[in-house]
Amino acid sequence: MTPAIKFGTDGWRGVIADDFTFLNVAKVALATARYFRFHKKIKNGLVIGYDSRFMSREFAHKAAQVIASAGVKVKLANKISSTPMTSLGIVKINAAGGVVITASHNPAKYNGFKIKGDFGGPAHPEMVAKVEKLLGPILKAKKLSLKEQSFDDLVANRMIQFVDLTSMYVKDIEKKIEVDLIKATRIKIMYDAMYGAGQGVMDLILPKVGTIRNTFNPSFAGGHPEPLAQNLEELSFEVRDGKYNIGIATDGDADRVGAVDEKGNFVDSHRIFAILLKYLVERKHYKGEVAKSLSVSELIPKMCAKYGLTLHETAVGFKYLCRLMTERKIIIAGEESGGLGVMGHLPERDGIFIGLMLAEIMAVRRKKLSELVQELFDEYGEFHFGRIDSHVMEAEKKKIVSFYSRRPKKIGSFIVNRIDTTDGYKFFVNGGWILVRASGTELLIRFYAEADTSKKMRAMLKAATTI
């Protein structure tokens, strides 16, 4: 039976040794090579990076071997490298594109294959569609239609060249972030790498930074490498216990960010987005537009209205935001899951960069992170966001989708005023909204809610998940 390999919101992901195998990686790599081989920058090859998951290095080497055997030069990371490091490498090397072997925030049993464009961000949907089209006949064939050369021979012939993406990244960050100011103001930072690809990087930029889960552990110590409140209890404790000013966490491939304030309170991506937007417009005087996925706080439209900024709203998936960043003058783009991109850096999420920008804002404004959040509340009113990820069987999934596709006029006691079907079903109610959508990368349904009080937000989530 031909395996089903489909690209979701950000790449192809599968369970290691089940559908994510060396053979399947080779097939996807061959389709990728065939897609890029006529690219105008192909003489500079493709960049390949990989995260800290089980066998990621070996899968990356297999992808490099296949792509190089297909006649496309490869610049291969010489060690674990985050997704934004790979994207930056593509831009610096002026490569045709790239690949990252990662399953991002997914549990340890998964791995994945992300494709990047020459602009240093997620491949646009039509690019991925073309790779999938090329992949079709490759999957149907009984064996790989390629004469593979040995990895060592390809290295000897310089078809595969190792590159230090980490050093390249650190030098770039030091030019874009006011690192010396952060050091001078003595902001105490605790960094949680969550055993992901950001390990060993923050301490190269800020040698005195505190760190946890900053070592190699492919199982993520049984945890989930996604910077959400429920996964950052250790970070919150360390910040409070060590009297740190801020805790910064990044996910499995270090493109997403989460934070905790000096009291150990979780600061979600919506609030981070708003703090950055306020700083970029009011202090840095950036001019342009703003982009967000539909699952991001309604605070952002309020801020854009105040600043007179055009706001673009997209379906969930940074690839849609990336397109806007490559085509328009976007000041900042962000998604609910912790992925934020800023003008002047990359059309890409970057957890370490965004975390350091938060520290820079604290240094410039001489304010605690909790005070920056309170400023938003004072100006725009309180906003509280929550999300429940519900792993369901196929029958239950169909039942839930069927219920919401009928566009109910009430969810629990909450009367629906308006519905948006851009991606899933988003129901606007008095003082908030509820979004129900199936994940593009995992076997689950996500329920999101935002309200003007935390009590109402929890009640909305409860109503949404008990149909």
C-alpha cells in the first residue's frame, strides 16, 4: 500500500519508524530536489538543518545524500540547528531554499520535513503543492528512481558541504538586538530550551543567562516541547526561586516562544505580540502593516485601529503570514501558537529572537514584564485566552465537526453573533469568541476561546467541548 505523505500547516510530519522512515524521507527529498533544480539560485544549493529529536541528524544526512545525488549541492548543518537558523542560512548563503528535519512542537515520537523558500521562510502553499505533485509518482514507484552515491563520496566531491549555522545566527542576532543594553541593565534571564534546537545558543549570546532543559535529550524527558503554560511549570518555579526578571522558553525547533514574568506568571503569545507591536510603532516608529492568524487575540485589531495600521488576517499556519511578509511591508506577523516574525529579521518565526526582543523592551523602557502586560490592560481592557487540545477518535472527530458545521446559534449559554469560517469555525459572542478547528499536523481538534475575564473564557471552553 502506498504510504500517505501529506504536508500540513507546516511541513510533513509522521511517527518515527512508522511512516517517518529513511525510505520516505528519501522520497520526499527527491521530490524536493526535483522541484528546486531549476531555481535561479540553485548553483548555491539547498541548506539543510535538523533539530534535537531522535535520529534527526541521520535523517538530515539521508536527505542531503539524496538531494546531492540528484545533482543539487547541499549546505548541511554541522550540528543541531533551529528552524530560524536554517532559514537565516538560506538568506546568507543566497541558496535556492532549504529543508529542516523537525517536528517542531510535536511529541518525541514524531519527526518531520519542513521546506523553506529562498526568502528564508516557510515555502508558500503553491510551492508545497508542486513538491507534492512531484512526490506522487515517486511514492507509486517500487523503488527510488535515483542512483545514490555514498555520503562520504558526496562530501569528498563537495556536493555536500558542512556549515556552521549557529555561529552565523549568533553574529546576526548580535547586530539586530541591543544585547549590550540588556547586559548593562543586568536583566536576569532564565532560558528554557525545552531540550529543543535552541540548546546552547542563548548562552552564546548572553553568557550569564540562566538555563534549564538546555541539554540533549531526544525524548524531551517525557515532556512536550511546546511553550505553553502547562509545560512551563519548571521555568516558572526557577524564575521565582532565582528572582529572575523574565523566563523565556522556545519549542522543539526554537521557532516558537513563550514567556513568564518575574512573578512566574505565564505570558502568552497574544500579549507578547501586543507588547512588541506597541514597541515597534511607538518607540521604533516602524511604518507598515500587521498580519495575524485568525486565532490571535482581538486586541491586535484594536491596536491597529488606534495606530491607523492595515491589518491582514489569515488561516492558521505561518506559511500564510510568511507570504504577506515577503509581498508587503509587514511590521509584525504572529500566530496564537507562539510564532512571531518581525520586520528587519526574517519572514519566519524565531523564538530566541523574539525572546531577546522582549528583554530589549524591558531594558529600553525600564519596566518589568508584568508592568508591560498591565499597560495593555489599562489601555485596552483585559483579555484572557485559553486553548484545549482534544485527542479524538475518527468517529468523535466527525461528530464534533458535523455539529459545528451546522453553525449553532448558541454554544452553551453563549449567543453567537457572527461566524467566521476562514479556518474551522470561529463564533463571536458578547465579550469574546470561540474557535473550533482540526489540527493540520496532529490527530486532534483544537478549541480556542478569548474573553474579557478568565472565568468567562473557561466557561466558553467548557461549553465548546461539551456538545
